[in-house]
Amino acid sequence: MNMRQNKTSSIERVRQQAELLGLSIDILELPQSTRTADEAATACKCEVGQIVKSMIFERSDNGTLVLILVSGAHNADMAHLKDYFGCKLQRADPKKIREETGFAIGGISPLGHLNPIPTFVDKTLLSFEIVWAAAGKPNAVFSVAPTLLVQAIGATQIDV
């Protein structure tokens, strides 16, 4: 969904796309930061593994961005991801992330991006009944069944 012409807030973009995708979510704006997985788990009163880390990388072969949704309990294995993608992935420039997705680091949602971005999900997130993801700002989150999220956004399941 290209949302470039939409001048709404980042949280509202997440809310609108969730509705368009048929996801029923309630976005919570919390008084404390949820920028890190540990902060988010504390704020959401859940396990760190239930936190969805939205990690955006740039492909070394063509410069395009990819979004990898990683369990808060894991780190991405960059050697494994290089083998999977057939090229090196590097951390994307925060300015490029903001331009392409409309989100600042710490508030990157799995949905509501300004431009479509290929999305991949850590298979271990699917072992939880509910996961918590950023909703457009560092202190905004929503909970969702991971299977419903993956289906709605068309994410590819991978080992990270």
C-alpha cells in the first residue's frame, strides 16, 4: 500500500492500514519508551520473545530495503541472512529508513509504511499466541496474533 500522499501521523497510518488489512488492533501510547525489546517487554508486561523488533536492512547488491521482524529474544545472524538473501545485508541509514517507511528507528511498525517493503518474519514469533509490535512511535505499540499479522502483511517466514 503506497501511503505517500497520506499526510496523517505515523500512528494513524498504522491504524488505517491495519483496518484495510482486516486486523483488529488497539494502539497503546505508553508513558515510557518502548524503543528497546527490554523496555517494550516491561511496558507490555510480556516476555521479551513476544516483542517484534522491526529491523530494516539495506541489500548490498541493489540498495533496496528489507524489513525483518525478529523476536525480541533473538539477534539476527548476519552470516545466515547473507546466505538466505544471496548478498550482504547492512544496517540501513536512518534517514533512508524514514524516507522510505515514514517511521523513525524505535517506532518502525510492521505495517503502515509510505512505500511497500519486502518483509520477512522470524519463525519463532509464530510460537506465541500474541506478540507486541511498534505502532509508529517509540512509545506506541499494538498486540496481535502473529499468524494473523504475517498473513495480513504477506511476510515470508524465515530462520534468523
